[in-house]
Amino acid sequence: MTIAVRLRQEWLALLEQEFEQEYMRQLGGFLRAEKAAGKVIYPAGTDFFAALEATPPSAVKVVILGQDPYHGPGQAHGLSFSVKGEQKIPPSLRNIFRELHEDEGLVQPAHGDLSVWAERGVLLLNSVLSVERGLAGSHQGKGWEQFTDAVIAQLNESQAPLVFMLWGAHAQRKGAGIDRDRHCVLVAPHPSPLSAHRGFLGCRHFSRANAFLIANQREPVDWSLSS
């Protein structure tokens, strides 16, 4: 497993120097060693950068920042909070759909695949882009955070106004440096069942994001998902 990546040219132009840094070499070595030790890593290596592949920088309107990939078999596919269509919808995503229904009146979908959001300009970025099977947080502190900080820093420099949805303390710390004068930063508790009732439910981030985009002469996001 390597980190030498197939990456959209637009992202590569912004991030190419990151792949030359020592932390990235160490991260690649860590992933290769884990694989050689027989450990199962999610998502597949070809999906580590799926969020960047799906949404080029020029198309980004909204950033939804997650933490780790899902660590169950067949769940993670490189987009934060998203699971492949045949997978059971995880609890946090159920709460996202509940809020989406209350906020935008949209029917709650029968699947948890958010790929169409990515195609519509929603960057579904996790802070850490890999995880060992069954061990949440197992790849934290190995270098991914530095890489995704670089992604956020590049987006922060965007002249186009963006919306950042920061759900939970971890996302809020990671997004602390975002320019609030240029961009819209929406903050709420994490949608996990442990915290969603503390203010995620009722936050109306989806409609607020679109109101900001419209006010800044940008097309709003179509949040609907086919069932």
C-alpha cells in the first residue's frame, strides 16, 4: 500500500508538496507495515482520497468535516458520514437525515450513500482517512491530520465563499482557523445519538448553508437523495 496517489489534477496542484513531506513518508510506511502484519484497513486504499476525487476544489460549496472512517466491514468508502448503499444507515447519519427532513422537508432516504452530495459540491472530508477494522481512532496521530489540515487551509484561501459544517468538538477544533469574514462556519454538537439532542437536532444547517450560498450569488445545494 502506498500513498502515491491518483488525485485530481486540481487538488494535486494545491497539495503536491504535502506528498513530499516526511510525515507523509512516515504515514505510508505505517500503512504498509499494518498491511504486512495482516491487519485489515478501511476504506480500500483506492478510496483514501475519494472525497477529493469526487469534489474538485473549484466545485466545493460546502465542507462537512468528519473524524474517522467507519470501522465495520463494507461501510467506509472515503466520504465522511457516508456508507455504501447496501449498508445499514449508522446512527449519526440517521440523525443527519432526521435533521434534513425537519429542516428541508425532504423524505428520509432508505440508504446512506452520500455520493450525490459530493457530486453537487459537498466535500465530505474526514480528518483521518483510514482506520483498522473494528478499532475506531486507530490511525489517529499517524499523519492524516496534517494532510487534511492542508486541505482545509487551501479551502480557507478560496476566494469563493464556502460553508463549513463543524459538528462536534473535534471538527470545531480542526476548523478553528477558518476565516469567518469570508466563509460561513456553522457549528453544532455531533450528530451521534450521545449528543445530537444537545443542539444538532434543530440546528437547520442545511437551509442556513443554502441561504448563505444564495446571498453570495452561488447556487444552493440540492440536498435530496434518491430512495
